[in-house]
Amino acid sequence: MRASLPLGRIAGVPVGVNWSVLVIFALIAFGLSVNLLPNVYPGYPPWAYFVVGFSAAVVFFGGLLAHEVSHAVLAKRNGLEVGGITLWLFGGVAELRGEPRSPGADLRIAGVGPLVSLIIGLAFGAVAAGFALAGAQGLVVGAFSWLAGINILLAVFNLLPAAPLDGGRVLRAALWKLRGDRVRAAIAAARAGRVLGVLLIALGLWQFLAGPAFGGLWLAFIGWFLIGAAAAEEQQVRVSSALAGVRVRDVMTEQPQTAPPDLTVADFIDHYLFTYRHAALPLAEDGRAVGLVTLDRVRQVPPAQRATTSLRQVACRSEELVTANPDEQVMDLLPRLNECTDGRALVVSDGELVGIVSPSDIDRAVQRGSLR
């Protein structure tokens, strides 16, 4: 999940929000200021409900951010890199690069998020109780009570033993410790996530048909998301297992065919594209990669302009290229393959182009690795 709006850095980790946050933020703020607070605490002017509802929604997302930051901080302390934190429609996600080295590290990284949410919920509950004991009533007490309940609910939901929830990571760590096999443990946690997703969809549809209630559809939507995320996680585990220990030099195409950057698009189509039958060719000068031209980029050039447009003008520029070292682990390269180069990386050694890695190279490596 990519951030649409960067917010800066917390504990050295880039933080951003995805546009989908606006959807859930609007739903929370609207639900509080139009439905929940006016029904429970009548008699206030509309602007008061709006201010309290909007403020509570902001604080709620601050709690979500604290939840994800705790994951990131503990991951860094356990030797993992963190690419960033993004808040989006279903809460937040911390992009962890690499895998925990032990079941204990896996458990700590997974468990700290729900623990932080629980502490936040208890803190808000204590504040609400303090106001109530002091004789205060009304919107402020209601807002603190709602924040306490929602954060405790978030902690409990995240602890359900099903990936990709934090509870699924806890389950993975426990099974890893018990069986000594991280891959089998991760697959079991992912399958538990699918089961939970199906149950949530069934429960949500039952609530909607019995109601009907919007909450039932939202529950079903969450279940649908869990099924997709769990399936993707299981696939990622299988890929990681198949590519464990595989280096870039083991999968790359050596000494790839190159094209000069000043060649016109028309000449490229006539003399390169059909001759070599590659969907992408590196552009090279004096043995050094200066770009990468792909079939999709060539297709975007109008036919009337192909004779006057050079490959340099349409190719990925050198600063946009994904490059790799021959001895780099393929699993370390994979996160970078979704950039401009259509899933391809140029392999460079001592500044010289020595190979190229394409999606088909990765697929073949996964198929071979799955046979081990």
C-alpha cells in the first residue's frame, strides 16, 4: 500500500497516508457527529457535535499511527529494515523488509502493536472515568469513552489468530517455535486468515439480511479483504521459501542484447524488436547501462513521431533504473522490481552491465525452487 501524502518521519521511518484514509475518516467523523453523539448526548448545538466528532476521529488515527510505529521501532531493534508506514482504509501497515530471525523476535514485533492499542484504550478509559468521578458529563466524556472502547476493540480484533492480523503473526511465532519450521507456520497462519475471512463474510451477510444494517456489509467487506490478504501472504511465503539462498546471478540472463540510446524508435522496431523478440532492451554506452526501453513505452509513441523520436527520449532514465549486484539475494531485489522498469532489473558489476532479470526469470526460479 503506497502513501499518497507523505507526513514526514517518525523514529527515522517515513510516514504517509493513502487517499483511502479519507473514506474511513469521513465515516467515523460523520457517524460520531451525526448519529452516536447526538443520540447519546442530546441538546448540544450541531457545531459542537462536529468539533468533537472530528477531533475524536483525528485522535483515533493518531492511535493507529502509534500502533504501527511500535511495530516499526521493534522491528528495527530486531535487525529488520522498515520501508515506511502508511495509514489507509483498513487502518495502517508497516512495511517490514526481511523476516524475523527467531520466533521470539517475530512474537515481539507482532505483539507490541495490540499492546500499544490496549494501553491507549485503557488510558482513555481512565480519563473518561476520572471526568465521570469528578461529576463531568456530556460530549467530552463521551468522546473519551468512545476512544477507549474503539482502541480496546482494535487490540482485541488484531489479536485474532489469523494472518495478516497481528494475532496471525503471534500464531506464526508460536507454531514456528513448536515445529521449528517457519514456512509451515506462516502458511498455517495464512490459512487461518482465510477461514476468519469466510466467517466474517458469513456473519456480515447474515447481519445485513436480518437488519438490514450497514455494519454487516462493512464486516463482510473486511472479511473479503482478509481472504485476499491471507492468500497473498501465503503466496509470498511460498515464493520466499523457493527463492531462499538464490542469488541474482543464478536467475539473470547474462550479457543481454542492448540498443544504442540514440537509435530512433522506428529503427528499433524494424531492426531490434522483431529480431531479438525481447519485451525490453537495455540502452548502453561503452558497456554502461544508461536506460531501459520496453515494449509498452515504444507503443506509446505515435507512428508519425517514431522516425524522429530516439530511444533515449522514451526509455527509463539511468536514475530510474533498478539495478542489482550479481551476488545480491533475489529476495532482497524483489521489493524494488515494481518500479518504472516493468518488473526488470539490470545487473551491474564494477559499473558494467552483465545481465538482466525479468519477471519470467523470477517465475522460473520459483518453479525450480518449489521442487526442492
